[in-house]
Amino acid sequence: MHLRDLTQFLHELGNNNNRPWFIMNKPRYDILRAEFLKVVTALIAELGRFDPQVLACDPKKAMFRINRDIRFTKDRSPYKTQFSAGITPSDLRRPSQAGGPTYYFHIEQGGKLLFGAGEYLPPPARLRAIRAHIVNDATGFSKVLKNKRLRDTFGALQAEDKLQRPPKGFDPGHPHIEQIKLKSFFVWTEVPLALNEPGRLVPQLAAGMRDAFALVTWLRGVEQSSGEGAGAA
């Protein structure tokens, strides 16, 4: 897609984040949105080479809306200054509502590309199940944390909103108690967008997301792990 046009549009939107400006520039947005759909479609096909489950994902449903949810925030800006998509086998526009691992990426107004995979702030029942799965499959989880491709590309699991104390019902002495305290099980990285090489975008995303496949696979096993009796934060 025309990455320079996209970042320019997002930059201007950031400086004019209001409905009148957006309506005036809606034709530009529609063109860029159509180009972004092609990127998401191509990425799903590339991810399907190593993860066939995502081939059923509808690319239109994978793309997030540009409209912000302003119901619970003081920031009344109506639009996001990024184009983003979350790819799951279940075609959920907002996977966090039901749980399950997601391949996510977005392009920011400043020319940054962020991508990653996993589960970001899963709902309470899903969070309990993930924590219980860590207990029930400590060996498998250890292998994920030590996975070289995952660590080289993303580093450690994101620790945003991590609990200060172990959640109720979990042994403080468990070898993975620091991970059990997490509220998200997600990895991500941010890199400069190759504006002059738009053809690199999909291969770059597919390669990076493949490095997170060990985490995605492990998280898909959560539904087979008994979460009965586990506490949540």
C-alpha cells in the first residue's frame, strides 16, 4: 500500500482530530482503508502457511474501526491515529471480549510499525484459565518462555498492569508466579516502518508473527486445562 500516504493522512488526522476534517478527507480514508484491507488479506494468507487456523479469518472483520470509544475517557478525540488489525481464527473484531490468542499489528502516524501476538487483558474467566494452565503445564510454559525465536524478536511477556501480589488461590512459591501475576500474555515489538519499501510490510509481519507461534500454540491449549477453583485478580 502507499505507506507514505497513510502516515501523512494519520499525521494530519492527529492535528485535526475532529469530525468536520474527517468528513472532508473521507475519500482519502476510503482509499487507504481499501489498501489496508489488501494488506490484511495478504497477511492472513502468509500466516496460513504456518498457522492454517487463521485462514478462515475474514479480513474485513479483522480490521479495527478508526473510531475511538470515548465513553469512558477524558480524551474526546473521535478518531484513532493508527490503522490496526487483529487476526484470529474466530473472526472476532475484538478478541479480548471472548479470549483467545490474536496476531495484532498497527501502523502509527509517526511512521512506526507495532506487531505482536498473544492475549491482551483477557476477560476474567479466560485469565483464570490461562493462570491455571501455567500451573497445570509448567513444563510446557517454561519451553515457551525459553523459545529462542520468541525471545530474540520480542523479549519477555509484556508486564503492563502486573499484580503486586499473587492472585488468590495460587501458590506464591510457584516457579512461574511472576508470570501468573500478569494480566496479559502478549508479546510485541515496535520498529520503524519501511516507507520506501511497501513490499516488505507483509513478509516482515508474517516473519515476526511466526516467531510468536509458540506462544499462540500454547495459549490455544488453555481450553483443555482445568481452571476450576483458580482465583482471579
